[in-house]
Amino acid sequence: MMYAISRKGLGEGDVKFMAATGLFVTINKILGVMLYGSILAALTGGILILTKRIGRKDTMPLAPFLYIGIIITELLL
């Protein structure tokens, strides 16, 4: 559903990664994974834009940040 809403801003690999993640973590934790991963991606993207390493229209994979979100969620919850 998020893939359809994001107007192709979210890659299919990210969708598949989250589907596989849903098999291993509970429904309560999946929201934490998405939250922490999205916050990390936004912070990293903001820093990269401010340092002029990427432009506003450039893309960045979300899966590495979601993976870090999994680790944070598993350690905290």
C-alpha cells in the first residue's frame, strides 16, 4: 500500500524487505522499525543535502536504514 501511495518514491526492494521483516518481527515492532528507519533516513538525507553530496531530487535506498531500525527496535522493545 505504501508503494502505491508514495508515487514510486519507495522502491520495490524496500517493500520486499519490509515484507520479509514482517515475518520475523511482531506487528507491534514493525511500526518501530519503520519509525526509526525513516527518522535515520531523513536525518542522513538532510545532512547529505546540506553538505551538497546529493541533490533534493536524488534517490537514496531505504533498506539499510530499515535494517538499522530493526536492530534499534529489537534492542529497545
